[in-house]
Amino acid sequence: MTVRDRMAEFQTLIDDEALAESDFQAFMERHPWLARRPTDHSPGNGVIRQFELETRRKPDFAYLWERSGRNTLVLVEIERPSKRIFTQADEFTAEFNQAVNQAQRWLDAHAEIINPAGPLAMAAHRRLNIANQPIGRSAILIFGRRSEINTPQRQADWSRRREELSARVDLYTFDSWCERFTAMLDTAEPQCQLYRYVQQDLQIVPLP
């Protein structure tokens, strides 16, 4: 299957109300490049499943992104698309707020992640073959569908929340996450870096 075929398959999953979060996790494990921003691919790096943060819950995925000599550990949490973003009263749902708070707590969980001598960082260095240096942190939360953001008030609230979180957590609906990949295909196919990195077949990298 081509990259575009896989994206179409992913969109079909997004539209299916009956699927559980585990179905999306499984699909992204089969196609790990979908667990990374398409602009963040770095040769030789993989995707980590269930990265250990010594908390009761673990991020679904994580990956290391190198830019200008600096490595950033990106924690990725997905919630099933059928989860509601807004209540009938146009307030953010408890599930949505809980997911946002969880992503923020992960970033604060362990200072040792940014310490190159810490055990988590050392494990990442070994498995992903990167230089021993400090690691920054950020998070991605993929939650719900854009079809819910369907009134001016909801659009304003969603944009404001994204802006408030942008320094630490990148917030996406499943639709907008999918469109980041299809937009790259539409503008640069077939020479775009997405094709090159998919061809390199990024792997799920287990950590001890």
C-alpha cells in the first residue's frame, strides 16, 4: 500500500464510532510514522511505545526529535476520536480536561528525563543511538473530531485553548492530525520527506 492508501485507511478508522482507543494504538504501531509529526522525522530514530515515566499511566508513544543539535523527547497521547470535546453547554468535557492535565503532568513528572545521566535518558540514548546530552520535553495530545468544533463559540474556545497550551502541549483533533500528513503529500509528492522516512520503515523501539 502507498502512503496515501494508509492515510485513507486511517481516516476510515477515524470515522468509525465503534472503534476503541486500542484500535488506533494498534494501527499506529503498525505504521509508527503516524505517531510523529511529519516535520519531525530524524534519520535513525524510532518510536517508543508506552514510554516508562513511573506514573500510573504511560504515554501511548514517544519519540526523540533532533534539531540544531538539541534532542527533544516528544510524548504522544491519543484518545479515541469518539470522545467528546464539548458538553451540550459548550464547556470542555471532563474527559478532555483530564487528558490535557495528564499530558501536562507527564512533562513535569521526572526532571531526570532531561538529565543525560538519568536512567530514562540513558536508556533512550542506548536504544535510539543518540549523543549523551540533555533532552528537552514536549507533548502532543490527539483528541476527538473537528466536527464538534462547529460553532463560533466552540471555535474560539478551541483556538484559545490551543494557544494557551502551545508552549508545552500541541493539541490536535484526529482530523487535523491526519491532514498534516495529507497536506505534505499534496504539496510535495513524491519527493517529500514523509515518503523518504516511511520508506526507511520507522520501527517501534521497546525500552527496558
